[in-house]
Amino acid sequence: MFAIKNLLFQPLTFHLAGGGRGLHLNPPERIRLEEDYISPEIDAAAKRGFVSLTPATPTVPEPETAREEPAETEMENTGANVGKRRKRR
């Protein structure tokens, strides 16, 4: 998998390898493509500095750790100011 980013301030269009499909990149756009779709035209554009062609590592979401929430005290639940808003200073 490769990440392709347009480095120019104009849209670019490329032919993809392995079929009659094309790729359109707007100026700040970044797209991920399989290695099979990288054409010689895209390689030439990367050598000329028109696009950035970098190997993209698949992002694996990290599992969320359990958050410790502060324990409520009796004072918070039975206090005189329950439900009242504090005045801004």
C-alpha cells in the first residue's frame, strides 16, 4: 500500500496500472493505493517532485484503556448547592 500526495498547487490526473482507470488528485489531496496500481506515469511524477509516493503502513486502532472516573463523595450528592450554578468571576 502506498500513499500518494499531490505536491503541486494544481490538480493532477494519472492513469493507473492494471486497467483503464484513472486517478485525479486535488492540490492537498492524499490517496492510498495498492502497489499493483502504481503506473510508470506515477513513478515519473514522483521522480520529478510532482507527487510524494511513500509506503503507507496500515493503521491499527489501539484498544482503549479503561478510564478511572473519580468517585462521588456524599458531600457532592447531599450538599446545599446541588443543581445551582456558580457565578462567573
